[in-house]
Amino acid sequence: MTTATKSKPKKTHSSVKLQPLGDRVVVEREEGESRTAGGIVLPDSAKDKPSRGTIISIGSGRLLDDGTRSKMQVKAGDRVLFTSYAGETFRVGDDELLLMREDDILAVIE
């Protein structure tokens, strides 16, 4: 007897380049848990939105009163923790991304 396993198609990043403006960052949210600790499978509607993700691209920094730009504290590739309702969700191809301000990021995960 053979068992067939269904695997998710591997995510590929779109060829579209996004350059956020000012102090905004583009974040790809991590996948949510699909099972509880007791082994119950959760449908998408019951899952909590993950509050972790990876920064895809960053803006040039906030414009200060003297006309200079502040340095961003995060960089592309950083894994970050943010509030679950931070930012605006949008789709680019098959990818679901978040556009948020740097202030919405709570911590960098090392």
C-alpha cells in the first residue's frame, strides 16, 4: 500500500522589484501553524496571522527636519517580529507581502 503525500508548491519570488519609500519596509510573512499542539488541523480561517517575517526590501529612511535621511535600523534579509495587524497586505504574483513603517517592527530575531 502506498501513501501519497501532497506537497506545497515551492514559493518563488516574483521578478517585480519593489522599492518602498521613506521609512517603509516590505516584509514577507512567515507561514502560520496549520496544527495545534494537540494535533488538530486548522483551516486558514481559524489560523492567527503570523507576526514574524523576513524583510524583502527597505526604503531610504525617514526624512528629518534638517532635510537629511535617518539611517534604517533594519536591512533586507532580517527576520523581524511585528504586531499582527501592522502594515498593508498586498499581492505580487503569488506572493502575499506586507508594506509597513519601520516603527511597526518590534524586534529583529537573531
